[in-house]
Amino acid sequence: LHCITQKGKGYKPAEDGDTTKWHAPGLFNKETGEIISPKKKKSPPKYQDVFGETIIELANENKNIVGVTPAMLSGSSLNKMMDIMPDRVFDVGIAEQHAVTFSAGLATQGLTPYCNIYSSFMQRAYDQVIHDVALQNLDVVFCLDRGGFVGADGATHHGVFDLAYFRCIPNMIVSAPMNEQELRNLMYTAQLPNKGPFSIRYPRGNGAMLDWGTPFEEIEIGKGRMVKDGEEVAILSIGNTGNFVVEANLDFVKEGLDIAHFDMRFVKPLDKDLLHTIFQKFDKVITIEDGCLQGGFGSAVIEFMVDNNYKTEVLRLGVPDEFINHGTQEQLYVECYFDVKAIKESVYKLISRKAQAV
């Protein structure tokens, strides 16, 4: 059965208009078809736009960089590069498996493909990632947009499994930036020679910085950073959840609590030197991730703790073992208990236990 479909069937402006624009138009005048764009105050850019601008900067300096996407030119912001360098961007259609294998082929010929696929859609190409890229240890950069909760698109589109399903693949580097600056620097680092398969996951929506277009800096593979030192509890974050911790820490400081925060940046390889320092100093640790708890970042930290015989109480915050339905990102953070309030309550709980044990 071959069904021929028409985008926007039944609504003339959509039938005759740009199909990409009418895929997710937002507010529009139903009489005229005019898209309504409410005026917004200046805010940090969308992560996808940081990706789109950054890959152009990198491609101007590195002639081997190409972009690959499975029918998500606009959603990934690779359309920016397509407009300027049409011979270096490949839209392979709704075919994630082909996008990955095609990227592998490009890499065998000395090119550096940035394969941009939404986290939830990458699940379809898992076999190709393992056999065609990782097994060959090829220099393919996987940019996983929509990592974590995507909000109104619901359970089919939430990108909550990638940290878990990528970290078990040999040769794969698994990273997640806390902000736009780290996204740029991870993208820069990934195109340096002989890095092998390199995944960078980032969320839907806006970032955290107004001034993000700073000069590129290489990030050492598998190295996290201390955002704030502390004495009572250590919070280890991966990706954009680090911004929740920063917000919570503003309140902790006012309350006289001395809470440490570490932005780990990599789930694989883990920063073992930093983890040794943390577990030797703290007996209470919290991990937080915008991803599934089973097999994810927190699991990796606990594996390290067990392998090294540390006796530390670890509390993991993240997505529980269930499919999460529709809701705004903020609503879902609350529902799954890893919003700012959840972080604060978790710290209070651990400090209370610590006081009772003394």
C-alpha cells in the first residue's frame, strides 16, 4: 500500500506554502496564513542555532568538515550551512540508518562528518553506529539534538536514552555541554585529528548565555571541571542540568550551606582523577541528568564508586524507568524530580542524615 500524502491537506496556505515552515508553525493567522512572531526580550540563543553557527565557523577553517542530516535541515539549523556551503551539506531524507552509514563512508575518505540527528531518532540507527562507525573507529561526530525532554512532542520524541545507549559502545566518546560555550568547544575538539566516534548531546530550547561566541578552546577528553568548591555535599551534573545546580546553589549560599558542584562534561570516558578527588573528600554525593537513570550518567558514577571500593552515599536524580508523556520541559523536570526544588530537597535530606549520624 503506497499512500501519497500532501503536507497541510485541507488548509490552503499550508498546501501551497513552505513545507518546513508549516511542519511546526507556532502561532498564525488562520484567515491569512501569516505566521505570528511575538516580540521577545533578548535571551540566550537556541542550542540548535549555536550548532548551526559554530559548524560554519569550523568548516571555514577545516575544509574536511561536512554536515549530514536525515530531513532535519531546519530543525538542526544545518540549513544555515546549506545556504552558504551547499556542496558540503547532505540531507539524506528520513533515513537515519543511511545517514550514519553515509557518514561512515565519508569518514573513510578523510572527511569529518557532523551527523546531526535528534536523540530519539538516533535509536533507529543503533546498529549502524556500532558496526559501521564504532567498530571501524571512524572520525564521525554525532550531534544529538533534542537530548532530554522535548516538551509537547511527548514520549515518542523525548531523547532520554542516548547517554545510556552510547556509553556502552567501545571507542565512543560521550559528552554533554552545560552551556553554549561548552557546545562550541566540544564541537571544536571533536574535529581535531584521530578522535574517533564522538557524540555531543544537547537539549531543545534556549541556552544559558548571552555572550557565547567566544574563541574556541580544546577540551581535554574525559575531563570535567569544578564549578564551585564546597564541603558538605558534592553535586555532579551532566549537560544542561548543571544550570539547575547553579540556580540551587544561589539559595544554598544565602542559607549558609557549602555545596560543591562539578560539571562532568563527559559520561565516557569519565574523569576518574576528578572522581577520586570527590569520593575521597565527600561522603554524600548527588548526580543529576536529563536522561534515564538506568544505565545513565549516575549509573556510571556508581560503577566507578563500587569498582574503587568507596563507601559513599549517592543519590541519583533523573528520568525514572517509565515513558514520560507530554508537558512543558519545566513541568516534566518537576514531575520527574530533578528540577531546582528537587535538588534543594535532596541536599537537605542528605545533610539531615549526615547530622543524625554525627
